[in-house]
Amino acid sequence: MAIALAERAELALHVVHDERVAAFVALGLGLEGVPAVLLCTSGTAAVNFHPAVVEAGSSNVPMIVATADRPPELRGIGSPQTIDQVDLYGRAVRWFHDARVPDEADPASWRPLAQRVFSTADGGPVHLNLPFREPLLGRAGALPDTIGPPLPVPRGIAVGGPLDDYVDRQRGVIIAGGGHGQPVTTIEALAERLGWPVLADPTSGCRAFAQSVTAFDPLLRHDDFARAHAPDLVVRFGRAPASKVLSQWIAASRAPVIQVGGPGVIDPDRNVVAFCSIDELAPLSGAAGTPWMARWRHANAQAETAIDAAVAELPMSEPGVARTVAAALHDDIELVVSSSMPVRDLEWFGGPAARAHANRGANGIDGVMSTALGKALGGRPMIVVVGDIAFVHDSNVLVGLRARNADLRIVVIDNGGGGIFSFLPQAATLDGDRFEQLFGTPHGTDVLALAAAHGIAAQTVDTLGELAEAVRAPGPSVIRVVTSRADNVRHHELLNAAVAAVQR
Ligand SMILES: Cc1ncc(C[n+]2csc(CCOP(=O)(O)OP(=O)(O)O)c2C)c(N)n1
Ligand SMILES: [Mg+2]
């Protein structure tokens, strides 16, 4: 299989040592909408694909997983490197198929199988298990004639109750998160027609509209603001943003939520009253002629100005990193952020320029740089912002990175452990040592030395100005920012207070 794939001139080939990294690279490649074929040997190699397969399954990212296997007669009898690969990824895949050992006498079955695999992989990962008999070396022969375009696979669309009860609501808000699958101009046009704000996270691509509200999290942390702006209807595109303050504000308002399009059912607070298509929103009348939108716009502008000023007062801060990196994005540069604080800081403090991919199907901190590498292999410069634990977790992405044709600029926020946990009640409740052992989990790895071991240029930047300059230079590079978890909590409080102070 490896030789056959390598000989196809129309396929780009990337060889990756660590299968877990490889699978996230395939995820990153698949984000553009065309599945990558992920090939590995039998055994635990296939198991290492699992985290990325789960993320692809949760995010509907196309992926074709092809695992080599032993033939049926060698399974279950202790043959070397042989494990049970049947249904290995459970329900994370759209389809599993245990192919027969290839048989030169039956080439007519190959194209239909490939067609079904390709068509099904359009909506998520497909697992094709490929048993081979010895000799395990072959020659790639000619393929059977093509049989036409892939078949369209019908997608389930859940349609809820009628929207008649909601057509006259005025205090509406649009929430835009990742994976909505709509042209952003459609969402912008809807917002304009209804006169409603778009509370958009960076993964939605909807931050730069005139009606976008980008500082929704710090704004909604201010009780007076939150109360005065409670919605009576919520229309959501894509996944819910990371902000818990936002989801709690919606839940507390008891406003019904209408989910437009996919990906799948997103209803963790059980307040979705209808799943519908954008066309079904046509009867909504909106807030034309009321001051609703103007109030939101004014509040957001004031908040963004206050964040700018407050960030500038601090020599270095994690929200400042998010804002600086967002400001460095121009047309060709893309951004990937890891779960934990990087995705949140970009959402809360990244401002209108923030746009990014984040693996939010399963919210893992694993494989973040590998996903970014997959995207970078498409040829565009890529910045990836990761926490230090996410960095050490996925550091095998650095293996062979220098030799790849990929402009990957890795920004590591090194706060010596899991900074997010300092915001949780555990931090105040547990004894300091116990908290560090179980939640802070400092690892002591020297980030720069780890990069150097792989021949990757690495530096620590001390100011946001230096960071801005460093992320503009082509990669591969590792750019380390040193922060402290305790300071980070203080910085967030300070920024939130600065936003509240201008909302009077
Ligand atoms: C694969 C995986 N393991 C564990 C977690 C739980 N988790 C969420 S945030 C976090 C800490 C991440 O630390 P770091 O990457 O340094 O980011 P920071 O919290 O400092 O921003 C962990 C372990 C997860 N989401 N995914
Ligand atoms: Mg950290």
C-alpha cells in the first residue's frame, strides 16, 4: 500500500514517525474539505491514530484511515504485531470496513469500495482495514477503470418545530461558533436584516462584521451589562463558543435557542427549541428601528478600547499574546490555537482580527501542533499558539520538521503547567502542593532545548513588541513566552475590571 500510494503522482506524500502526530496532520489536511489518506502498519500503530479520529468524528472532518492488518487466519493466535482491529475506533468513524485480502481475480470490487469510502469520508472519518498475506511486498499494478464521480451521501438534517412563536422577537442575538459551514456573508446579511449583534468566536470567521461583538465574555462578566442586555431569542450558528459566561447568560435568560445547520446536535444546556436551515429564518422580523444594535456596538467598541489600553499597561500577559498574534494575521497567515487558555484568550481578548482553527470537537490539548502542520502543508504560513503542556504533549511534531516544506511558527505560552486550573475552585480549596501535583503539573521541560534538539530555531521573547516581530518571520520556529499562572489570574481580573469600568 505504501509503495502504491507513493507512486501516485497526484498524491502528496508525507512520512511521519509518530502515528499520533500523523493522524492529527491528516486532520489538519482534511480541514480544507478533501480527506487525507492515513496509512499505517498493523498493531498499536493503528491505535495511535485514535485521538485524531475521535476529533475528526466530532468535527465532521473528512479522513480516510487505512490500517494494514493480518489476514483472518492469523488473527487471535498470537501472531506478531497482530491485534483486534475490527471496529477499532468504535462509533467515532462514519463507516468501518474490513476488506478482504486483495485478490487480483476480483478487481471489479475495488472501485466501488473506494467510491463508497471516499463518499462517506466527506462527512467524517472512515476506517478501511486492509489485511494482507505474505509476501508483504508487491508491485503496484494498473488500477481498474474509473467508474464516475463519488456518490453523494445523504446527511441527516434534524428539523424541529415551527418558528411561529418567535417571529416577533426583538432582543435577539446571533451566536457564531466553529463548524457552522455557512458562507460568512450569509450570517452577516442575516444580522444586518435583523439588526442583531453577532457574538462571534474566532473559529467562526465572523469577528470582523460591523455588527460583531468580540468582547462578549468580558462584557457579560459585568452583571449590570448582562442584565440590561438579556436576550429574548438566540440564533446560533455552529458550536457554542468556549465562554461559560456566555452559555450561563443565555441559560439564565431562558431565551429559546434556534440552531441553524450543523455540526450535529449542539445542545448541552438543553435550550435549543428548533434545528433549522437559514432559509427557515425568513419570517423573523428582528429589531429594526430600535436602539438594540447600537447599544451593543457602542459597548463593544468601548470594551475593545479598554482592553487595548489595559494590555498595553502590562509588559507581558497571556491575553496580550492573543491580541498581538491576532493583530499579526494578514490575508495569507492562518492561526491554530490549543484548547485550555489559548483558545479562551483569543475568544475573549483577541479583538476583531482574531480568526483561528481550534480542535473543539473533543477539546483535546493533544495533536494541536500536528493539526497546524497538516494545515501548513497546504502551503500557507501558519502560526500555532499552544500552552506548555500542549507543547510537550505533541512535541514529536518537531521530528523531521526542519526538512518539511512547512512554515510553522510555534508560539509556546510557558507558564510552567496547566494555567487554566488556577481559575477553578480547586486552586483556592486545595493545599498548594496538592494542587501543583494534581492540577498545576509543572513538567520542568526546557522548551528551547527541546526545539534545539530537533534543529528548530527557538527563542524567548520578553515583550509583546518582540513577539509581534518574531511571529512575522518565516518558520519553522519556536517562540517562547514566559508567563506565570498566578499573574495570569490577576491579569484577567484586571482586564475584566477595565471593561466593566467603561460600561457606566
Ligand atoms: C489530551 C488531553 N488531556 C488532558 C486534557 C485536560 N486539560 C485541559 S486543559 C489542560 C492543561 C493544559 O495546559 P497548557 O497546555 O500548558 O495550557 P494552559 O492551561 O497553561 O493555558 C489539561 C491537562 C485535555 N483537554 N486533553
Ligand atoms: Mg501552561
